[in-house]
Amino acid sequence: MIDLFHVPEGGPYLLSHSVGCLPRSARAALDEGYLAPWQDTGGAAWGPWLDTIERFRSAIGGLIGAEISEIAPQQSVSAALFSLLSGLRPAKGRNRIVMSEQAFPTVGYVAQGLERLGFETVLIPAAQSPGDAATWERHIDDRVAAVVAMHVHSNTGITSPIVEIAALARRHGALSIVDVAQSAGILPVSPRDWGVDAVIGSSVKWLCGGPGAAWLWLRSEVTATIEPLDLGWFGHEDPFEFDIRSFRHAADASRFQGGSPSIAPFALAAAGIETLRAIGQDTVLRHNRTCISAFEEAVNRPIDMHGRGGTLCLLFDDVETLRQTLAPGDFRYDVRGQCLRASFHAWNTVDEARRLGQAIAEARLDFRLAEQRVVARSV
């Protein structure tokens, strides 16, 4: 599997939760889907370029078991969430957007920006675990317009009970939205099985697709009820009608595409997703858990990954000693607050996982699994 990726030189690369490694097929995909049509045909490149967008939509559809018509390419998760939430109309007594304080900050920023339209942002306190369905039940009621849940939380690795959240939202007439940026590519993402209304995701992490190629999946049954404020000709029912006085939303998820799409990011991202699917996402997850088991054995400590994503999120009291301990092995990881984040993907080996555990064990560093959000400062 390692032969399918360009792995940066140095020690073990454990940052797939941040930026996945570049697939070896990516350069050819970029040339075929973006550069060659431009070079060879100039303005006629739009035909092949739009084929590249469709290739990306098809790749996402295959990954999550969805129809292409339900998928809208997006520049970022933030853009996807804004486009979706801006299409709701807050009503008196139903204007709340609920999320955990442990959510990735960008979703909170988007919600706060929409307060000028009449929404109210409700943050579930970080001390209340987003992995517990009872936490969500305490905060979802008939005043809620939308619920935004992380499938996997970036600072703890904890998963949210998505099926239960979707059911709660549906019971109270709220839209259910799931952010899968930290799970797509390592955990199964099944919107229909979950019963959610929308999913937003990114390609830059476990999908190894680079930045700029996010996406929105929207349940087709609710598409016609949401009219985004972010309009553009690619969200038009007929983009090539060219009548400035007549805008009609596309009938499917294309209504969320906005203006002219960037092509290069989606050419790269399609290559990443296709590489992952060729390996098999279930194969990557099994390998991830095998590596974590090797780490567990090396540190001689139980590591319970039940209800967690693919990233080891470990809290250390002495972060400076941790850095000094791992420096000789040139491990590539990151730290947020006191939390070490390390991820094992297809290019990692069991020996690398074992070496990470041995280094920590030999230094007698104490740690615990992260359970709550840590005040974040990236290192």
C-alpha cells in the first residue's frame, strides 16, 4: 500500500488527520483532468473540466453510497455549511443552530456569522460528552432549526451517536447535518443508513485529496426546500441560459455549487478517493487498528478505540518531555494543548507504531486517552 503514495522523507508520517500523503496517481490526474485540456484546447477545455467535476462527484458517491445528483462540490467545509444553512429561514421560536463546543471551530464561526439573519448559536458545553446521546437529547427541542454534529471530533477522536442525533432532530423538525472531515476515508460514512439530512466533508485528510475539494451531500427529499443565498451560474437550473433577469435554482444538489468551480483541486481529490477505494477503506481501518494494537502492546497499556476515529488522541502532562522523547525518531505528529495526535494510514507500518509506543514507554511518560476538548494551540 505504501507504494501508492509519496511519503515525505524522514521518520514515520503520522499526520493523516491533518494532511494525507499525495497519491502517486495525482500528478497524472491533474494533467489529464486540468492541465492537458487547457493546454490543448484553450476555451474548449470547459468540457473536459466539467467531466473532472463529475468524476469527483462520482468518486464521492461511490464512497458514501449516494447518487451524483445529491452531491455538490464545495471549496471548503465552511463554504458547504454556509451554503446549506443560509438556505434555511429562521422562524419565530425555531432559530437555533445546535452544536457541541468540542466541534471544529469553523462550524461555529459559520453559525455565528448567520446570526445576522436571525439565527441563534447554541454551544453544548465541552464538559458534556458529544459521544453520549443523552447530551444531545438535553439540547435538541422544538426551538432548533439545525443540528451540526462532528462524526469524529478532531481533538479527542470521539465519535458522535449520529443515528440517535438524526432521530432526535427529525422528531423535533430540525435539519441534521454531519461533518465527516475527520472520518471520511477511515470510518464508514453512510448518510442514508444514518437517517441524516446533510453531510459535509473534506478531501484533505484521510482521503488524501488535498485542500480545496470539499463536498456537500443533501438528502434529495429536502433539497427543494432549501434555497441558498450563495448564488452563482453553476447553481442555476440551466447554467448556459445566460439570462441575467432569470435565476432558477437547480432541482438537485447542484443548486449549492455557486459560481465557476475550481478544477485542479477536484482532479487531485478524485485521484485520492479512487486510490483509497482501490485499497479498500475497510482495509485501511483494519490496518489502522492493527497499528494501534502494536502501539498498545509496546506501551503495555490498554487503548480502547471503541467509539473513536482513526487518530490516537493522547493527553500528556509533560508535553516538552514528550517532544524531546520523540525527536530522535523524527516522528511527524502534532500536539494541541496537551494532546498528542498521531494517525496510522495505509503507508504506515506496524513497526512504526511499535517504535512510537516503545519511545513513550522507555521514557516512562504517563498519558490518558483524550475525553474532552483541550484548549487548542497547534504545534
